[in-house]
Amino acid sequence: MARALGRAAAGLLRRPMSTGDAWVDAGRGLRYRDVITGTGAAEVAEGATVQAQYSALAAGSGKLLECTYQSGQALTFRVGDGLVPPGIDAGVLGMRQGGVRTLFLPSYLAYGRLGSPPSADLLVEIELERVQD
């Protein structure tokens, strides 16, 4: 899998965000669409530890803000522990290993005023590499 800029980041730039049927409203402004449905045995639930690659873009400008594909370091976190923005915690629920999901995070479920740029809505594409209960 080529990761010069990151397959996920390149994919986000090619797929325009829309409010059509492809987006699922998860509540509180969080929306998602599954790009690839994972085939792992376990669904992500609160308390699961996940390892993922992701790319984050400012929704307004399309500027790439973060990309684990560039660093080569996957993100590992326990869902619900608050180590990632709340929109990412909620956005991975129900995914399975191997799945790829695009998330729309309103700023208050992302980094809020502390983000760069401040109060930016984000588009995040996340690829689950591993799920552990």
C-alpha cells in the first residue's frame, strides 16, 4: 500500500464531502460514511483498544492537518478514555478491523478553539488496523 502522502489523505481529497444519503448522522453533528467495511470478528465498543492510521483535513479549506501515514506511526488508543477528540472516539464505534471510515467532526467534537486552525470542522479518514477488547 503506497503511503507517500497517505492513501487516506489522497482519498479524502478525491471524494468531495456531501450531505447525501452516503453520510450517516451519528448525532451531535458527527457524520460518517463507511468507505470499506471491515471484516474483523469484533466490533469496536467502548473500552476496546484500537490501532489505526488516519488523515485529518480542515473541512473548509481541505488543508492536510495530520497524517499518520506520513509519520509511519499508527495511533493506538482505548476508546472512551478521552485520549483522542470525542468525535474520533464516537466515530470508530461499530467499526471492524480492516474498515475505513470517513468522519465529519464539527469543531466542538474535534479540537475546538485549541485546534490549528481554531474552531475548524474536520474531515478524518480512519483505517482500523487492529481491534483488541
